[in-house]
Amino acid sequence: MKQSLSYLLRFTLCVLIFLIYLLAWRPVRHAITQKMVYPVLAKTQSDQFSIVSDGTALRITFSADSSPQTYQYSPQGGFFFLIALLTLICIAAKKRWYFVLIGFHACAILLTYGIMMLSKDGWHTGFILVDFTVTYLGPSISLALAAWAVAKKRERSGK
């Protein structure tokens, strides 16, 4: 009975977190992009650098060696963060896993924002680093962290 109550509590928490993600966190992420990042980058547009907002993400286009390259930016804490967080809740992970996950995403947000501020002033290689961080590094570390937590949990329980 106690274990089934624990499962029910975790399931309810997962549903609640999912609803918070959909109804609160996604709009906050979009607002951060539209109200904080976009205005700063939009001020510095030039012939070699342009930025377009589609409401949820930013499309950054710059010319490097006369060939335009386009990258997309949206802040960390998206779908892969949600999947990792729900995984941690489902396995009843220790608090430190949550701190590591949230801390990584907070650092990634600050890092990508800092690189974008450097990139807007002419260091266009930074946009490639931002794209790499948002597209590959963030999702892979989130999922790897969740898998690592599951492995550690199984190791502790002896299964």
C-alpha cells in the first residue's frame, strides 16, 4: 500500500510538472527570448548579421565568407530538460540530481547568452557554438544525466 501511494504521488507530481511546463515555463522561456535576448541582438543588426523572431525562437543569419549561414536559438530548459526532470521524479532520485540538472541548464543559458553578446559584435563563430550548445550539448547532457541517475539508482538497489 505504501509503495503504491508513492507511485501515485510521483505520477501526480509528473502530471503537475508537465502542466507547469506547458502553461508556465514555455511562456516564460519565450518571453525571455522575446523581451531580453531579441532586443539586445536586434539593435546591432548589419549587412552581415540579421536576426528574426518567430515568436518562440530566434533565427540568426550571418554572412561568413560571402555565404549566409542561419542558426536558431531558444533558451535551454526545453523538451529534453522536461524529459530528464520527469525521469528523475519517476525514479525518486536524490535532490543532488535535480540541482545538477537545473544548475547545468542555468549555466548553459548564461553561457549561450554571453557567447551571443560576443557574437553580435562580429565574432560570428560564436553563433556556431550557441547552435551546438542548444542543439546537441544541452539535450545530450540532460539525457545522459537522467540515464546516469537511473544507473546509480539501480546500482544502489542491487538490480
